[in-house]
Amino acid sequence: MFNPEKLLGGLLRSGMGRSSSGLGSLVKGGAALGLLGVAMEAVDHYMNKSSGPAAPGTPPPLPPPGPGAAAPPPLPGPAMAAPPPPPPGGMAAVAPPAPAPAADNAVLLIRAMIAAANADGIIDADERGAIFDRLKRVQLSQEEQQFIMHELLEPKPMGAIAAAATTPDLARQVYLASILAITVDTDEEIEYLRKLAEQLGLDRETLASLHQQVGVEVFF
């Protein structure tokens, strides 16, 4: 079973960045906005119920997806919404678009984290293995392992991620997930976040608030 909320929470709590303290320690006083907070609470509950490390039968990380592998879910966005059924009698009607499901948003935030971690072009085999090691406690299913491996091998471009953040709240969550995924200690990472903020349309005041919540000063 593919559970993107659990996977997102696992990435946040176990730490995707190269900081040994993990991402969870960075979250202070309401930093976990919206789905980020829900995912972290959900995975905490899951991990507390777990009896310990992954069971012996837990499958190892899957190899990189081959030509016949199932395609990962597309980025969420307006193009994914199915057209509403025609109204009775053929009368024209315009229905407001349905909000993106939480699962689609969780996939977007996972992709935002991975893209940020790849900002300096360094997600090598050792780092991929380290990420899987940190996720052992959430016991990834085969589908989840396949998905995360595919995303680590082919991070989504910034433009596609920013375009999929179709609401101000989701834009803030995408930026926050991105900054939590890295230690922000290279010029490439700083430049990535600067461009991402610009493409997401985040103003200076919003950026200052988000940076304050994770204890990182605005550096651009």
C-alpha cells in the first residue's frame, strides 16, 4: 500500500538533510504547517505503536526502476482534476474545482524535499542508502520504496514543483518542506531556495515568518 502521508512524516521525522540531528529537531512552535504537521503527528503515532525496528520480513530497498516499472504519480495541479459530469438537462454550469486530495499534496511535499536535497547536485548512492536507513522505522511498503527510489534518481524540476503549489497555503508548505530537507550550508542551496521563493510568489514577510519558525535567518 502506498501511503504518501506516512512517507512524508517519515522523511520529516527521520531527517533527510545531512544534519545528524535530523529534521524533527528543527520544528519549533508551529513550524509544521498544515499537512506537514498532520504527517508528522501521524508518523509519530505509527512509530509509537510499532514494537521496534522493522520486522525481519521487511523487504530491502528496491533497485532503481526499470523500463517496465509503473510510472510515479504525476505532480498535483489543475491538470489532474477530472471534468465534472454534465448537469441535468444539458444546462451549462461551472463547478468550482475540487481541492487536491491530501495524498496528492503529500506527494508534492515529498518531491519538494527531494528536489531541495538535490539543489547542489549531490544525492549519491551513499545518501540514498542513508535516507532508506532513516526510514526503516516506518517500514516502507514495496510501493513506497519504489516511489522514493524513483524520485531520488529523478528529482522533479523546481518549476514543476512551484507550478503545482496552486494555493498560498500549499506554496508556504512547499517552501517549508524544502528548507527542512537541507542544512542550507552551500551557495547552491541558498540560491535554490531564493529562486523557489520567487517562483512560489512568497513575499519577504512570509519568508521571514517561515525562516523564524525553523530557526534559520533569511539569507537573501
